[in-house]
Amino acid sequence: MPPRDEHDYEDRRQQIIRGALDAFAAKGFDSASNKDIAEAAKIGSPGLIYHYFRDKVDLLHQVILEQMPLIEIIDSAEAMMDRPPEEALPEMARKLMGAIHQWPTVAIARVVIAESMRNKRVASMVSDIGPGRGMRILATYLERQMDAGRLRRMNPHIAARLLVGPIIAYMITGYIFEQPEIQSVLPEEMAKQTIESFLRAMAPDGA
Amino acid sequence: MPPRDEHDYEDRRQQIIRGALDAFAAKGFDSASNKDIAEAAKIGSPGLIYHYFRDKVDLLHQVILEQMPLIEIIDSAEAMMDRPPEEALPEMARKLMGAIHQWPTVAIARVVIAESMRNKRVASMVSDIGPGRGMRILATYLERQMDAGRLRRMNPHIAARLLVGPIIAYMITGYIFEQPEIQSVLPEEMAKQTIESFLRAMAPDGA
DNA sequence: CACTATTGATTGACTGGTCAATCAATAGTG
DNA sequence: CACTATTGATTGACCAGTCAATCAATAGTG
């Protein structure tokens, strides 16, 4: 059954996806009802959702697939493979921090993390397109820098986590647990210190 | 109304708490029904839950309060305040990794993080007794070591996240996203590398 | 020591309500 | 007019929490 107009169809679909993201971010996937979604998306009826999506889980999957902004960042990171860490890492951090400051990133992160926590299918889907792919690319990059003698040699997957871990800890303690001591530290400051420490720890033995 | 037998009462209560933890970890707080909990706890009826707990949220709170194994670790960490990092950090890591190997730790982490994501009351409760307190104690310890000249001086809250972050990243990528590359790295290895890197990065400038 | 009263523990049925999903009817469009 | 888009009512499942009734252990009594 071809849709009446390809563009209208896609616009409507996106409208529902964006509304669903708002609703999921506000209430979580389970607690956001189709009525909530319909209201957030400004469509007249919950029933319409089923014209565009198989079911609620399908809608969640489409939201995740089409709204994960990390994907472009990971792509751009892939282009930096041969630049030395002192340049490439701050550049990546700058892009990442820029993304964090935008609403959809935080919203989608909430949804994705909460849902990955208890749904293995979502977790592996998310991992494939987002964090998993990102970590793998980062590890490849670090390994190449080790080969080039610019970093001390070690398991690159461990090294990737040494680099990314502090930022994750910063985000969890700051954004989720809202610990007051860390609120006064700016993201840029945290990124700078993390990279500095990483490079210090990973300096080649000869240096 | 005192219970017939204090021990029986407490045993039953714990039985329900453990069952609830299993159910919450498997399905999440909202999706786990009282029937699920009753089955997991091997009690005959969902109604019995209300003999021991005010409501479902009260049950969640009790699960978190009584099953967060981090609490003892934090207590023991407080005793190490004056020992040098080369001794104290591996000791803390050993205890932490021991906890990670046990099922309840990962289960409770799943529940707690997912729930903190959308419930600020739970988030701050959790933060007060677990991660928040732990991070604060760690920061105090690190600051004291900086004062003693055993570590390079920097914001101790950032330093605490530099140390703990990689372990968190290791847990999230390994246990929640189940990324295969990191599965072959043993927790002990990860802890050792993290501490080594941290000490390298934090070595006093003069050294 | 036998018998009964009392009390807490446990059950299963029930209630008011919510929700995802379906569907028949209608509006709109090419 | 043929076909899609949209609506709103409906269905059937399920759920948190309540409650009356039953069960089992203990305490009290003569």
C-alpha cells in the first residue's frame, strides 16, 4: 500500500517520533502512554500511531535509531585516525561536549540508558550503533597511536575506557545523581583534565 | 502489633526483598508486577507483600536500602584515610571487584540507575547512602594525600572521577551493553591498569 | 495438661482503573 | 470514485491495592 504522498507520510512519521521522544524522556518508555505520545506529537488520536508503527516497541526502536545524535560524532571521529592524540582527543571532546549541551542528546540518553538497563534487545541495538561502535573505533585509534609510538602500549580496549570512563562518571554523578560537589566543575574543565591525565599516564616510556 | 516471632518475621521480609530485587532487575520496577514479585519470592500471594510493606514504592526503598553492598565497602574505605595510595587504592579496588563478581551488586545497580533516571527522590536517596557518599569520601582521601605531597595537586572531586570512572565504564560496557571486546578482560586486570594509570598521571611533579 | 481465646500470617477473590491494540466509520485527497 | 489518513469508541488484558475469610501458633485458664 503506497502512501498518498511520500513527503507528507514521512513528515507525519517524524512528528510522531519527536513527540514520542519527548514523552519517553519525560515519563520513561513504560509510563508514557499512547495518549501522552499523541498529545506530545500533537496528533488527534493514539490510534494513528498504529498507522505508522507496528506497535509501541517498534516506535521506541525508531526513536532510538533516528534520534541518536552520537552517530555523526562517531563518524567524524573516524576521520581523525592518523592525527596525534594531543590534537585529536581535545577535538573529539569538544564535539562531544557540544552535543551534551543540546536537549535531544540528553533526552535520548535518558531513554536509551533506562531502557538498555532492562531490555537486552535494546541494549545490544544501542550498543551496535552507539557506544559499542564508538568504543571500538576509539580503541582502534588508540592502538594505531600505540603502533606509531605516540602512546605507551597496553590493551587498547582498557585504554579506551581509561579515557572515556571519567567523563561517564562525571555525567552520571552530575546529571543523574546531581551530586553538588561536581556541579561547579564545567564540562570543558572536566574534559581538559581527563585528556591531560590520560596523556600523562599513557606517555611512551622513553619520553 | 508485634509479630509472632521476630526471626520468622524478618526472614519473611528478607525473602520478599530478595524476590523483589530479582523481579525488579529482570523487568524493571514498573513492569515487575506484584505477581512477579510473589513468584520470585516464592510466597503464595501478592497480597502478602502488603503485610510487610506499605506499598510497592516502600518495597523498592527497602530493597535499595538493605541490598546496596557498596555501603560496607565505603565504610571500610573510610578507615584507610592515612595509608598511601599505592597501598590503599589496590585494597579498595580488591573489595570493589569482589562485590562486582556477586549477582546482587549488578542487579541492584541496574535497578538503582534505571529508577534514579526518572525519580529524583530515589536518585538523591541512593546518592546519599551510596555513590555520593563514596565519591565524597574518596575525594577527601585524595585531597589529604595531595596535602601530604604524595599526589599532584588538583580538584579532588575531578581526581576521584578520574580514578573511579574507568571502572564504571568497564562495568557499563561489559555488564549492561555486553560488549564482547571487554568481556575477556578480567576485573582484576582492569582494576590494576586503572590504578597504575591513575598513579602515573597523579604523580607529584617533582618525582 | 487439655481446651479455648487471641492474634498474627496467609490466601484468593475482588475493585476501580489504566493501557495497548483493534476496528469500524468518516474525512480527505488525487 | 478508489484509496489513504484519521478519529474515537471499544475490547480484552492486566495491575496495585483492599478485604474478608481461613489457618496456625501461642497464651491463658481451670
